[in-house]
Amino acid sequence: MSEQAIEGLKPELLWKYFYEISQVPRPSKKEEKIRQFIKDFASENNFNFIEDIAGNIVIKVPASEGYENSETVILQGHLDMVAEMNKGTQHDFDNDPIRLKRSGGWIEAEGTTLGADNGIGVAAALAIAMDKESIHGPLEILCTVDEETGLTGANSLEPGFVSGKLLLNMDSEEDGVFYVGCAGGIDTVGLFKIKWNTNKNGLKPYNLMIGGLKGGHSGLDISIGRANAIKLLAILLHRLEDIKYRLAAVSGGSKRNAIPREAEATILIDPHDEKKVKKVISVFIKDMLKEYQKNDGGLKVTFERQKGKVQSVFTKKFTRRILNSLLALPHGVLSMNPYIPGLVESSTNLATVTMEDDNIRIGTSQRSSIDTAIRIASQTVQSILYLADASEIIQGDGYPGWQPNMDSALLKKSRDVYKNLFNQEAEVKAIHAGLECGILGAKYPGLDMISFGPTITGAHSPDEKVNIADVEKFYDLLKSLLKNLAT
């Protein structure tokens, strides 16, 4: 469907640029093609632009005639997208365009993430630059790279790259809400040197897979209580101990900032025990469906004989170490904000398990609006990895949170514009996710910032979709706000 999916949608310019952006491959850390698209856009429309060594780009858009002396406003979004797809979907994120489709009042993708996070925000900025009806002062369109895997583009910004003192971040996902604060975060990783044995008992290999789960954003969706595929796999493997299987491979999850939807293991058993394994799986499914019936409910377990032979298996002692580590590592909400009802303050995500160069790598990420709480959560994870005798424990540099400023002049103007435009009050919230505003505020002291956007659900998963009506509201709000700030 793709281009036909956006036919007739308003605002036409925004959807035009969102479609064009969706045709350019842009997974995190591989933004070369989308960066060229942005530079071509600037050059073709005679806008000056600058780029830095990290790949961030700023497009300088002149003010509307008569508004040259207005204060410069920064329109900010990130160029990369999370690359996730459903099992069985054929898609090469390095080369293939995203296939758009319309479903009722929503735009989504065929079997993959949509990239509305943050393609809609970037498209809105480009549309404003080209919209002849838009009234604004001088604009700086700041396009950052690699937001989704650690906000490294924003972290690399140098003094003077932007000059504006007002910043509109367009990377939020809830209509009618202005965000004024966000969580900071840090990654904590454990490496385990695999201990091998030779398969001497004639055991046969089987693939055991957990799937069908919703997953989701490890910040925005962490409070929903969705199932973690890695955790479920560890629970199931633990239940199979009496069958005396041997473990040969384990993996799960794909992104540090996504709740794992799938996980799998290669186990070796005596074929005569196949019925016993299936019986344990049947009971396991019933138990887990009871636990996650409301919050997830899509659990599927497959157990299939593999072709060929597997020569090496983990030692029994190493298998216990890995399973105990996965069972012990925390996942989910650690604490709630005592001042803002419903806001998660601290959390941790058991994100990935991979096998690399004779090592098992367990990836986790911690978030909090309080810097000390991030460190404490990371220390908890490190302590478990240490007790499990990990061969190496790696802690990332982390990124700062964004402390709310309820006295912000920009926030007051934004709320007034929203009220006048839609005849209702906007909500003001903080978000349990890593917006670049925290880093930008630290890089450029004195920035007055808000974050807003249309309704996007299922971000970081193939269920991602953006609400069509809310995109039009979002763009009308952006235009009205820029006009108000220019006068």
C-alpha cells in the first residue's frame, strides 16, 4: 500500500515528508542515507545547514517576512528509528523502505516498526520550513542521530552548534500533553565466558522459543506489566530441570530500550522425553497466561526438533549460573514518583541475551528521574552479575534526566495557545523515558524547552502506529505556537 496509505491526509506537507522519510532506511547507527536526505532537502531549498563530526545536522530556516527580529526557535527531532519486525516478516532495515498502511484512523507499517518515532517530528519540522502559510521567526531545525541506542548524537553536541534559547522537542507520543521532564538512564551489561562440554550421550537438539508477546518501550510501557520473553524462557528452562536436558544456545530481545518479545534456546534431550517436555510446556503456558492475561496474553511457545547435530553443550554448572542470573536479575518498576500520580520514577529492563565469541552477553538498562536512583539500580544489577561470577561487567556512561520547570515562560505560552486553539486545557507531564531534552539542557544552559507530539502507540515494536487525526492537531498546534512566539 505504502504511498496510497497517506492519500488525502492533512496536513499534506507533513504526510508528504513523512512518506519520503519512511522510504529512506535509517536504523540507529546507520543514518548515512537519511542524513543525506536531510542535506539534500536543505540544499534544494536554499537553506544553509551545518553538520558535526557525530552526524548531527542543523538547518537554518530564515524568518517569515517581517519577523526577522523574533527570537530563534529550535525545532528538534532525531533521525534514527528502532528496527524491529515480527517473526516471519521479510525486511532489510539497511536497504528496504518501510511499507505504510492505513488501518482505520491510524497509519502503521506492514510487520515492522513504523518510525513515527521520530519521523513524524522530523517531517513536521521540514513541513514548517516549506509551508507558505506558516508564520515564524528564525528557526534552527536540529536533527540528531542515534537517539534510540543511547542518545549518542545529542551527547556529542558541541557548544555553539545551535544558538536559539527556545526549544520545541517533537518526540513525545501523547496528544494534548506537554512534557516538561524525563528520566535519565544507564546501561549495565554482564559477560559470561561459556564453559563447554562435548555432547557424548546421543541427545538430540530441539528449538524452544517464547513468542507472541507485545513487548514495547522499556520506559513508556514498563508500568503496564507486560511479560518479558527472556524471563519467561528462564522460568521454563528451570521447570525442565527434572528432564535432564542440556543447553547449547540461548538468546532473546534485540534492543536495549525494548521489552523483549521473543527469546529462544537450543536444548538437547533424549527423544523419548519429548512428551514430558511438551507436558511441562502445556502447564507453563496455562500458568503464564493466567498471570499475564490482562497485560499481555499473547504468549506462544514452540518446541521443534532441529536437523543436524550439535557437538557442544554448556556444562551443567554454567547452565545453572546463566539461568540463575536471568531469574535473579530484576525487571520492571522499582519505584513510583511520590509527587506525580502514575509516573514511574525508577525501573530496570532485562533487555537482551546474545551469544558472542564464546561469551553470553546479558544487556540491561536502568532509568530514573533521580540520578542517584539510576546508580543504585545499576549497582543492584552489577551485584547480581558479580555474585553470578560474570567474567566482565560493563557500565555505560549514562545520560541525564530533565528536571521539570513549572515556571517556564515557554510552557505558559504553549498552554495558552493550546487552550485558545482547542478550547481545553493541555496536560503537563513528565515521562519515564529518555528524551534528548535532558542532554540538551545540560549542553546548552538556559534553554527553555517543552516536548510534545501526536498519539503514537506501540513505539519500538511492530505494533507501532500513529493517530491520523492527532497528527493534524499536532501540526496546527506547532504552527500556532510558532506564530505566537514570533509576535
